[in-house]
Amino acid sequence: MYVFCTFPILYFHLYDSPLLDAPASALISTDGKSKRLFINITQEGRSAIDDLRELRYVNGLKLSSEDFQPVTAYQVSAKSLDFIDRFPAELKKSIDEAYHGPAPFHNELIEASFDGENFIISTPGGYKRISTVTDTEDVSYVSSPYIPSSLRKSDKALTSNSHRANESALGESTIRDELSEAIHLVNVRVCVGEWVPFGPNQIVSLNERLGSLDRCQGGLFTSMIDKDPTNTQFKLPTGLTQVSILDFDIIECMNFEAEIHFPEEEGIVQVENFGMHLNVNGAIYYSMFIEAILDRKADDISLDLLSRLLVDVHQDSSKILNDLLSSYQRSLLEMIFSNDAENRGKYNMILAESIDPLLSAEQYMDRGDFENELKQIVGDIYAVHLIENTDLLVLGRDGILFVGPNSFKCEIMIVAYTSILVREVFTRNFFVRTFVLDDLLKRTRSLIMEHEKDPQSVFKIRELLNEASKDIILLQQLLSYLSESVEGMVAPERPVNPAGAALYDILKLPQLIKDTSVRVRDMKKLTEGAALELNNLSQMTDVINTKQLEDVFRSVEANTKFLVDASAANERACASLEIMQVVLAGSFAFDIIDRLGGGTLNVEPPDWLNTYITIPLIESVPFLWFGVNIVFLVIFCWVLIRVMRWSEYKASGVLMIRVKVNCPINVTALDTLLATKPIELTDSISEPEIDIKKVIWTEKDHSLWMGSAPKIELLYDERHSFLLSVFLQVDKKRMKISQDSLLRMFYRELLAHGVIVEIPESKKEQ
């Protein structure tokens, strides 16, 4: 069995470590979902692990998480066992102390886990604490807004905060380590870029919201909605953005300054001014000129301090843009970033006039201090170039650094490169999201194929299909925005000066645009395939629904046949019963005649009987007494049948009114009302989404209901507080009011007890 450590705890500052760390964006996968956090990662630790892997002392296993994020697992190789045995005893002891709990848990190995919000350090014996690995460090700084000249529409001057540079030296920081600074930059311009779906209508709407055409442009801005515009007050939490419009095109782009007023920890001084560019092609830039960080002025900015400033820019820029985007755009971002859009990754573009020290490209890739500091701001480095021995270009996974006297002259190419890379970053996230969608469709297909095993499978299938349908629609809309954006990309012309030409050849902008276009076209196949799979699954679900409906029809048909047979048998039984009733009535009539004739009396017949019945009816005229018996029989049976018909008539005079209400109710008030009623039956049906309750009672006060008290049946949804239907049964012959009046009386009772707030409009069925 191969055992790998899938949690790279050596990277993270989970313990009190002598290694220096800096905050960096990282994807953490938990419960099948990814969450992006800023984590204090020691680049020295990462470099040490890479060294051990190259020397084959540590094995690396590449795999994917449940949400299809790449993961590297680590294993101590067999080669390293002999090497570990040669460790000095003091070194082994210090390692044991780092990876074992404090007293009295010093014999237990520490375990690291993630609870969805924090990393937890614990031991099996009960030691537990929350790691500070996610507590990013804040620094005081002063910045001025900056927008690359190639993105401007006018020459309007930007605000300068250079006169406030000394304020950052008076501020504090939350840096816990003593920094070892190896690289310093002069006159740094930071530009953080990302791609967001934008179109002409969104740009027009944003221009209107910011008041670009107003006399007083800009102002404080928030995404909160005024739900009561006629109210004289509007309260909102602290943390606003001051917007000042610079220039704009009504349907193409807009440039403005954004001064951030978000609350910070006590002692932290941040003069945070962005220059923001929003383009119809979706490219967005948050740019600033660094005036000072703590006590370091613009001519001496260390990369350690700059990396902490970039974290603050990434976090605050998401908050700013969230206030500017429409709800539709926010829904697109939440879908593509799995409801974690606020922590989405961005791309760093950093320009500076000079770097200290200026070395050869190979010296910056020393796998030591120089490379580790550069990785803090641009991510994993894959290329470093020294151009014309004066300009340094560093290309990383998460950013680009261009330093030298030609950095601002070649700004248009760096901006174009960043514009392509922000689309590439978004394309990368889009591609991962298609795998998540594919997994959702596979789970749906599995449920469909085994729907007989779970009574709730059809309900689950409908939920998954609804979720997949929503995701596919949003992905297709996003892809259309992305396709239009990529198709509109044009590489700048190749400069004639040597430095610009060399930079152009290194960046390979035309090829990069072509590669991005190919990736976007390829994703169209994925979304179309997912849409076809969804359609196939929907058809399979329809087959299941049809089969279930056929089963219901067959059941209804069998029940109907049974009811028809039972009804016919009942009719035959009723006819037989009526005949038997007549026969029994005839027998009873004959018994009465027999009694009157004295045939069953065991005493001497009285004289009046012989005088009035025996002699004139029985002895004098043959068959006369028989005829009298038959006539009496007919009269007796006729009276009996009339009495039975009258009883049926009395029983058939019932009016039944069924009303579909569907109105909100106060369930607590309804329970109070029902407590006063003589409840005959209570029935409940609980399902995953609803709780249906049926209550039946019969009113007792006939005078209150104008002659006849009804029998009432209520059907309501207890979970969602909705009255669904009302069924009234009343003796129509005793009713002295109309049906509508009867309903109004019932509604008025509900209204009087606070069950409803107004009499609903209902559909009545008799």
C-alpha cells in the first residue's frame, strides 16, 4: 500500500516556524467544493520540498480533488530512510517537537484539518487550536491612482497622494516575522486585472449609475437597494467607495478613480486610491502607484511588503466591483466560481523603473531568496528574461513583472499581454466548471438508472436537472461573452526599438491570442455536449414519469373497474333489499290482518268479531277476506315505500362547496382557532418540501350560521403558512343564506381571529 500526504502542511505556517511566510491565494477543497483563501505560505518551505523531490528523497503524486482541482500528494521515499537515520539527535528532537503536541500531548502526532472556515491543529488525545495560517498580515501604505495611458480616453490628470507618503510611516502593521528583504523596486506601478462578463448595455447602465453624464459626476457608491425611497433616512454599514469619473465612452469603457474607505484594524493607515478601467470586452484593471509602504518610500519598495499590499488590493477590488456589477453579472460570477466569487483569483501586472540588485536571468532563478521573493508577487515562475541588459521580465503563473527604463515605454504591450492572460485565467476556471457540471450530469444519470431503489429518486432527479439546466444556460451565456471578447482581441504592432522588439518576441502576443481563441472554441464543444446530455437525461426522466403515470392509470383503471363492479353489485343488492323489505312488509301486513281476524288468538272470539268480520267477510262471500288482505297489503307497502322515499329525500338535501383558496395565513392564530373547535379528524402529509395538514370539524351553533351549521374541512401547508382549500358541507333545505354569504361568514371568522389579513379571492366548486 502506498501512503501519501495529501495535505501540504510544510507549505503553511501552521506552527511557530523559523521560515518566513507571505500571504498567497490558494484553493482549498472541502466537501466536494473549492474555496479560495489567502494563506500564509512559506516559499522557502516550498523550495525545500521541491529540492527534496528533485533529489528523489520525496515522491510526488499528482491527482485531482472531488471538484477537479489539481492536488499534489507527498511521500517519503525509500531512499530517504537511510538519510533520516543519519540525522543528528538534536535535529530529530526539534522535528519531533514541531510535529507533536505540547505537554501533556507531546507523544501524540499533530493532525491538520480544515472545517470550512479555519485550519484546525489537533491531536487524538484532545489538544486542539485554530491555526493562524489564514490571518493575513496588513501593512500601512499610501497609493495614488494610476491607469495605463493606452487605456485612457483623455489627458485629465490623476490625483496624486505623494504629499501624504509620510503618513504610512506613522502607521503600524501586523507582520509577525522579521523580514529578510533581498529585492527592492523603484517607482512601482501595480495593476491587478481580471475578466468579468460585460456588454454594451452593462457599460451604459454603469455610466448612468455613476452619473457620468451628470453635472456632479461620481460620489459615494454602494450596491445596497433603497427599498423605501419615500423614507427620509437610509442607513448602511461603514465602508464606502468614493468614485470620481475621469473619462468614458458611453458604450465602450469608462475610467475613474476609486478612493477606498473600508475600515481597518486599529493603527493601520491605508490611503488606498485605485484607478479603475472597465471595458466592454470584460477586461477590468485596478491600478495604483505605490507612494510608500510603512517607512519605505517609492524609491525603496521591498517585494515582501509589496506582496502583502497586493493581498489587500485583491480583497478590496472584489468588494468595489461587487458594488458596480448588476445582479445578473454577480450570478454569472457566483456560478463560475462556485459561490466564492468574492475570493476569485486575479492577475498581477507590476511595472517599475529599476530593480536592486539587477542580475542575470539565471541568478534570479536561484531557488533561493531571489526566486522565493519573486514568487510572492507573480506565483510560480516559468521564465525570466534580461532584455538589452537593462530591463528585467519575470513571467509567472499569477502575474508579470517588468522592470527597467523601458518598462513604461512598452506599457501597451504589457497591458495587451495582461488583457490576454486575464481571459486565460477566466478560461481556466470555466474549464474546471465544465468538469463539475459533467459530474453533476453523471450523478443524475446514475440516479435515473437506479430510480427504483429510492422512492425519492424522481424528486432528487428533478432537482439535479434543474440545477444542471441553470448551470448550462449560464455557461452558454458566459461563453458567448467570452467568445465575443476573444474575437475582438488584436495584438499591437511590433515595435521598432530593440528592447520593444525583443519583448514582443518573448511575449508572443499573436500566438497567445490564437491559443486563447482555440481554447474558447474548444469549450463550446463541452457546453454543447453538456446541453445534449441534459436533453437526453430529460427525455429519460420523461420516460420514468410516463411509466409512473401509466402505472397510476392502470391502478386507476383497475380501481374503477372494481368500483363499477361494486356499484353494480350494490345496485343489485339495493334492489334485492327493497324487494325483501316489501316482502317483509307484506308478511307483517298479513300478520296484522290475521290478528284482526282472530286466527292466532288462543281465546274464544268475541261477539263483535263474529258479527262484523267473521260472518260478513269470511263466511258470507267467498274470497272477500282474501281481497281485503290483498288491499291492505298494497296500502301498507305503498305507505312504507313513501316513507323510504321521504327518508332518502331528507338525506339528499346536502350542499357541498369546495373552495381553492391559496392564500397566506398565520399558522399560530389558526392553531388557536382550531383549539376552540370540536375536531373530528386530523390528517398530516409530510414531504421534503411541504407539510400538508387536514382538519375536519362540525359547527354546533345553528343560529350563528343562519339555520344550518356546516361541516368544515381545512387543507393547509403548515411549513409555508398557506391555506390551500376549504370544504363546506351544509343541509341545503335548512339554509337561510346564499352560498357566497356562507363563505363570507367563514372568512370573517378567520379574519376576526387573525388567521388571514384580508378576504381572499377564491375559486368555488360545488
